[in-house]
Amino acid sequence: MKIETIAIHGGYEPEETTKSVAVPIYQTASYAFDDTQLMRHYEITLIVHPDQSSQVTTMIEKYKELITSGKGIVHRDEDWGRKHLAYPINKIYKAHYLMMNIECDKDTLDKLNYNFRFNDAILRNLIISKSEAITEPSIMVAEAGKDSDKVKDQGKDKAKGQDSEKK
């Protein structure tokens, strides 16, 4: 723990004997600063090379281990799967998307960013600072869940239609 003393200039007060010369007034204060860094919330989005899709789970586990070893917390991690890119990156048109919401300190975030930068499998990364932890599923996962429910419902409707035709 560091203790810092700061002098604050508070104005001028006339000298008591002559009442004509102004002497500056100083106020001192001591503040205690904890050496531990603040834990902040971040949202990390990764675009992974499609040839490395099979190693995505090991990559996520490696990054989770890095975060938890630095006393951080992973609030949410999502695998969005392979998606079309908005524009080609290095003549690649599809890529694997990952998203994580974490809480960590600056040193851990710097280590993560360093690993992202020098990992050839990661085409792009985006780290956004958030004001609070986000734990509910993202829109991408919610839409994927709705789409799969629609497919299941359509399959049930087709099966019912075929059963009624047989009778």
C-alpha cells in the first residue's frame, strides 16, 4: 500500500501583525492507494481462421486459464460458429467467431492482447471496455436458438402431415 501526501493551495490570509502582507495557506492531505489494480469488465470478440476451427475449444480454455490465473472472472463465453465475413480477409470469406465477457486487471488484459496479436489463427480481435458484467446470452446465440426451434417445429409439422396422409 502506498501513501501519498499532497499539498493543496487554499488561498491567501492576511498576516496577523501587519494585516497587509498576504501569506499563502496550504492544506496537506494524505491518501492511501492500494497497489492492486482495478478489475474492469471487457467484451472480447475474436475472428479465428476457418482452418483452425477444430482448435477453438483449446484456445478458449487457454485464454480462460490465463484470465483466472490473473484473478479474473469469465462471465460469459460463446462460440458463434462459422459465419460469412462482411469482406474478405487475406482471401478468406468465412471465419469462426468467438465472444467472451470477462473481468480482469490491466496486466491480464495486456497478456491476452499480446497472445491475440501473435497468434496466427486469430485474424481479428476486438476488446471493448464495459461498465458492468454481461451474463445473459447475446443476440447471436438467442437468434441461433430461435432458428433451431423453428427448424424443430417445422420438422414436427412435416411429421404430423405425413402421419395424417398415411391414415
